[in-house]
Amino acid sequence: MSSIYDYATLVGFDYANVPGVMKIFPENTNMGVEALYFATSCWPFEERSFSKEKLPMIYSFNGKTTYFHSLIFLYNHQVYAIIMATRRPFASLLTTFLKQIKEQFMLSSIPEPNNAFTYVTSIISSWPRGAVESAVLTFPTSSLAINFDYSQFSYTQYNPKRYFLVEEAMRMWKALIIGDPILIICPTADIASKACFAAFSLISPLLFDDASILWLHESDSRYNEILSGTTQYKVVASPSEKLAKYCHQFKVVVHVPEIKKQSTDINIHEKTNKITTKVLKMILGELEMLLSIDPYSDFVERKFATDHFNMMIKEFGKGDGMTIEDYAKFENSETFKHWRRAQALRSNLRDALLSYVPSDNFTKRSQKELLQIMEGIESIKVKYWNDAHVMAVLKKHQSRVEKLIKSNKTETK
């Protein structure tokens, strides 16, 4: 797990709305290839437009692996932004921090940008670096005790009713589960990014882990990928109506012109959470059956959407709107694979390992599966390092799998 934030940067925008990095913290940080997406996504309005009255404003955008959370403001007729970069899904935490920074600035007048950035970095320099399960974080107006658990990853702080109709939200839930691409048309990045986070929240308690673009300009290289028909990006937000007109890979297209007032009349999260939980319980039951046959089934991503599972959903799956074809799509998504890996070391694994006698002695496993089993063995060792019985079984399995891997490499030379 990476840190709460990877780095922070101060940027100034030129007359063409192109960002230039003025300062970065920690110093000498290299943005790498993410700098390309940073440059084309940083401007929160349409590329040749500017809404001065919306500043200061908080919004988010992303590259391939990094989320950027930004506070953009005006100083002496020049536009600047303080941006925090992270590889973790801490949208609510970091935008709340930036919101407090914004409120502090608005108490009097916005400070000179370099001083503003120094103020921000003086606060976040006290935050822990590296992986943490909990921490007390200094914010501008208080200190907050944070547990980095489901509540920080689920995006449920974003109310879908402020962005979507109930019917749209339910269609989006299904699309997110089965991997059908979604397009959200929005005028500005603050609306677009929050609408995306609200969409991600629809599948909680799952963490959305597939590729997305929180804010897409036409100058972004990913724009042409999408025009060419790629289905890699499962959620895309953009001001471009061309995408809605010409890109038929998007199975759900919604327009979000503004953020609505808070609504409490219908709790969409309660409804979608119930359906998602039911779907996951159905799948977990099937994974338990596969585990009893093969303790490495989760590590090799053994398919669960089989005829046997189809019989189960016909009897017990009524009401979730999922077919066996839908489940087959779901098990190929990065979101599902992430969730499955998190379940791999569950309590029944020990009994499955101790009772496992591979009839083929691993000889029918592909090279890819053998490598996945080796990775799985290393993970299991960490959990059961003081369990002599399990460690003995793992040692035997590891020895056999290593020999097969070496043998396969020799044969392919």
C-alpha cells in the first residue's frame, strides 16, 4: 500500500490554460509518464473556456495509476492550483482537506501562491508516509483520527441522487458490475469527478478497480483511444458530446449538467448495497465449493460462472437481475479480481490445504497457473507462518511446483 499522498505540487496556468509545475513536494519527485495525463487533464473547464466565477474550486482528475485532487484559485489575475497526487482511493479524505484549505483562504484573502503552497506542505509534512492502517492527521482546523478501512475506499460519501436519476443509477450499477462502459457528460471537472465517485459508490461494498477517466479533454491521448472504440475504460467523464454521438461502446450515457441539492427521499446506497451483497454471497458460496476441490482456486482465478453456478442462481438469485452471462463478465473484471484476491486467505483455506491431494501432482497446470500458485504459497506462508502442519504441506507443494516450472522452462528453450 502506498502513502496517503505521493506528492503535492503547485502549478500555474499560462494564457493557453496549459499547466506549468512551479513547486513540488517532496522535492525532486519525478511524475514519470503520469505527467502526460497531468498536462492534458489539469484544466477543469473545456479546453478553450474559463469560468472565473467558479473559482476557487475543488476537483479531481486522473492518469493511468494516479488520482490528482486539486484546489484551483485566482491570484492577481493569474490561475494557480495546489494539487495532491495519490495512488489510493482517498477522494473524500483529500478533497475534504482541500476544502478546509479553501475555507481558510477565504477567511481573508487568498495568499500569494508560493506562500499558500508552503502552508499546505507544512501541514501534510506531519502526515505519516508509507502504509498505515490508522493515523491522526492534522487538518487546517482540527486533527482527525482516520481508520483506512472500507469507509475510506467505498466512495459512499458521494450521494448518487445528486447526480443521477434512480433509473440511471440502477442501470449504472449493472454496467459497473458486468463491465459495460459508462459515459458521463459534464461541463466541468468538479461535477465530472464527483459524479464518477458517486458512480463508483453504487457497487459498495466492492471497491471499483477498473480503468476510468475522471475528466477527459480532446487533447488527451486517451480521447483518440476511445474514439477508436476501446472498451478499456469502464467509466469516462468528459464535456465532449462527440463521445456520446460516435462512441457506441458506451452502454450507459448520462448527462450531469449540475450537482443537485442533497436528497434523502431515496437511499440508493441502501438498495444497491443490498443487491451487491447478495451477489457477492452467491459467488462466495461457489468459491467455497471450488476451494474444497482446489485450495489454489482463488490464486489461479478458476472460473466460477459454470453450469453448476447457473443452477444456483436460477434457484436463489432471483431479484438481482443477473444472468450467468452477466456473472461470466463480472469474473473477468479487475474489480472482481481485486475482491477475490482479498478473500483468498479466508478461514476455510487451512482445511482445504490439509485435505488436498492433487491427483495430477500439479502436472496439468499451465505455466501461468504454476507461477500463480507460487505467489499464492508465499501469501499463505505469511498467514500461517507458525502453523507447522500448513507449512509442511506448503513446503511439499512448493518443491513440486518449482520443479515443474524449471522443467517447463527447459522444454521451451
